[in-house]
Amino acid sequence: MVDAEIRELAAHVGEVVRIQGWLYNKRSSGKLLFLVLRDGSGYVQAVVFRAGVEERVWAAAEALTQESSLRVTGTVKEDRRSPGGVEIEVADIETVALCPDYPISPKEHGVDFLLNNRHLWLRSKRQHAIMRVRNELVFGIREFFYTRHYVNIDSPILTPAACEGTSTLFETDYFGEKAYLSQSGQLYLEPAAAAHGKVYCFGPTFRAEKSKTRRHLMEFWMVEPEVAWMRFDALLDLAEEFVSELVARILDRCQQELAWLERDTSKLEPATSRPYPRIDYGDAVARLQHKGFPTQFGDDFGGDEETALADESGKPVMITRYPAAIKAFYMEPDPVDPSRALAVDMIAPEGYGEIIGGSERIGSYEKLEERIREHGLPRQAFEWYLDIRKYGGFPHSGFGMGIERVVSWLCGLSHLREAIPYPRMLNRLYP
């Protein structure tokens, strides 16, 4: 007998194995019991033949309830009808803990109920699949940058100043001083780019935005690369390469999970090929007006406008050169038209909205000093940020990508709350 994980069973056909896990589902057919087991690595059907086991084993199988924990010993049999191509013919069952009245049954439950029981909802097949896709995405992100010689820099979560204004910051007391939960690691990456050339950070970020839309969370994870000497056009190439490679990776490595989620992968396949459409902000406004939107030059785009632009090709679309007035203070002005910023938003199709926001950064000390003053930001809080330009200034660019928005798009989710293990929303801080 060997201890095995469910994901390994195809390599043990004909052998006696022991599986440790939980009962996902059970059904009876006279003198047969069909147990669907899960162990975190996968799902397998275990068949109990009443005539082939001791009475105590049959009684143990009959007594099992949903999510009871158990150990099952049996022979691995080939079964091409099963998702993993195998099933287990049970010889013995050891019940570790019977589960009384598991709250989440196969029937339909309301969203609030499921979120209140998020710690248990994570066990369901759908949530299991989503977290597996997220896991693969995270690993793919790190591998993408590692193989290209980027250095991971961990930016602080507690900061003395805002990255993009103070209106959506969570404020806290830091031993008598004001501190804020980070909106972005970008400002701290820029000094690191001067040290290492190519860097990225990957961690939680916080926005105190009082929004209840399906696209917003108060706490989310963001990956942010920053590259010394990179100009705007090269940044667009990097963002495009990054997303196309990640989508291809998920389609290749998460086929089972996407099937469980009933995701129409044909809608993701166009995103694996480059180039992506690149649309100047002014042209985007004109396109929206032609489609009947009341959008004016200088407006920021809402969800409906983003969807209308992205769904034209079925690929993510890159909107470039926004008006500087609606973008962050650190963005480099377009040399052709200084009223525009060398900024980009990548919009995912199917209504999933912005997944990447980035720009070339201001490299000039004097220009950044002027922008800090224009935005009414406290100069003292940004002295260290100005130092990057003062002591060996250089052109550089970077972007940020929200993990939950990308997971939602890849999995076809209707709300970001399912794309993170424990969502933090406007009126939810439990569990």
C-alpha cells in the first residue's frame, strides 16, 4: 500500500493506495455506494461494493456525511469515464471526523450567506478551480520576471504619503504620525530600478474607494514592474508580451479548472496572439461618440465605455496618451503634446475593464517638482522621491496589474469577490 494524492492516481493503476481527504459527495445504488473524495489535489470516485467489504466498512460508508474527513484504502482501477481516468475500489474506510450539518449543501445559496461562510465556501469545486487558476497566474508572473532577470523588491505597506492622491487612502496612526496603507509599490520601486535596472513588486494594496461595483475591492493584489531606461513604446510592448504569455499559460495548464468553471476559452484565445490594438485617447473618444456615447475629450472612461472599446476586436485594447489632467502627477508628458501624458490603460474584453495601468515616469527633477506643486502635494513627503531625479536621474517606465481583475477575466467571473480568498469590500470585513 502507498499513500498517494488524487492527482497521482493515474500512475498507480492496479495498486493499493490510501487517500486522505474529505467526502465531497455521495450517492447510493442499492448494494453500491459511490463516494466522491477530494484531497486538495483533485477529485476521485471511490466505489464501495457491499459484498466485497466487511460490514463495518459498509456501515462507515453509509454514515459518512458531506465534508466528513476520512482515509480510504483501495485499488486504483482504470475508468475512462472518470475525469482523472481512474476510480478506487474501496477495501477499507477510516472515518477521522464526521461532519454534522455542513452549512453549504448542493442547493442554491445567497451571496451573503456564501460570503459569511467564505472559509467553508473555498472548499467547493468552483472556488477550488478559481484559486488554482490564481495560483498558476501568480507563479507565471514570478517566472515571467525571473527568467527576464528582474529583481523582486518588497515595497512597504505602511507609507507616509499617497501615490495618487489622498482621497482613497486608509489612514492609520503610526506612533503619533499619520501613515497610510499603500495604494501602490511604484514609488518605492523607482529607487530600486536605479539600483538594479529591472525590478518588480508583488503584494497587497489598499484603496478606500467607496464603491460597490463588481470591479472593486478594498484590498487587492498588484504586480508592478519598473524598468530603468525603458521608454513608452517599449513599455507597451512589455505589457502586451506579459499578458499574452500569461493567458497562454493558463489555457495550457488550467484546462481542467476552466472546464469546471464552464469558461468559454475561445474568448480567451485571441489574447494569446500579438499585437493588441493600440488606440490614442483622442481616437478612442471619437469612436465612443460614433457609438452614441456622450463622452467628451478630457473625460475618464467608465465601464460601459471601456467595454465598447475592448469588444471591437475580442482582444485586450491599449488606450494611450491620456490627458495629463486626469492622470497621476508622476507621468511623463507627451513631447509632441505636453497636455497629454505618456500613459496607457489596458482594457480586457467581455466587460472586465482595466487590467493594467502604466506610464513612462517623469525623469526630470524640475519637472517633477513642478507637478508636485501643481497637485498640491506635501513636498516634504516626496523629498526622497525627488532624490531619484536629483542624484542621477534617468528615463524609466512601469505599470501595475491587478491580480483579481485578471483572474476574474480568465475565469469568467461576474464579481471580483470570488477572485481572492477573503474579499474585503465596502461593507464586508468578515471572515
